Amino acid sequence: FAYNSNPPTSGPHDPEWIRAGVFTEPQNKGKLIHSLEHGYMVIYYKIRSQQLEDVVREKKLKKLILVPQQDLDTTIALTAWTYIDKLNDFDAKRISAFIDYHRDHGPEKTME
């Protein structure tokens, strides 16, 4: 299956999803896509950044997943269900605005 973007923002996914967290190892794409469906935001990075971790922790990690992905065509990719924003440089305001606008707007609502 060819996903709609790299990283994917929708498409076939696993029955399980990944909960909020800061990960240092890549995670299963099918589970991450399911998380997006539940209104999570998945923020992918090529190079680990304390600034990026600080932003997601300031947002209380609510429905936020920070995960590495080496095959990105950019430094940071912000994803929500059917939305993506790619950044080559860290931009706290842009990242925060994307989170505030898209978080918890997936088609399948959950209570966490």
C-alpha cells in the first residue's frame, strides 16, 4: 500500500494504537496512524532535539507522540489525521499552533 505522504497521515492501520509519549526508537506506522485517527498528533524528527521535547512537554503530552524517523525528507514533520506540516528548522510558534489547531480532531473520538 502506498500511503498519501511521508510520513503518512491516514490509511490502513493496526487495530491497536500508541499512547502519548516521547520515543527514542521508531514505532509501528500502522499503530501511529491509528493514533492519528483518535485525534493524536505524531511529531516525527530526524535529529533529536531538546527544544522539540520541551514543546510537547509544555503541552502536557496530551495526545502527543514524538518519534524518530530516519527516512523523512525534512527535519521535522508534524502530522494529524489527513494533515501534515514539514519544517527544516525548529519553529516553536509554528509547532505549537499546529498542535493547538489539530489536536483531538481525528474522526474517531476517545476519552484519554
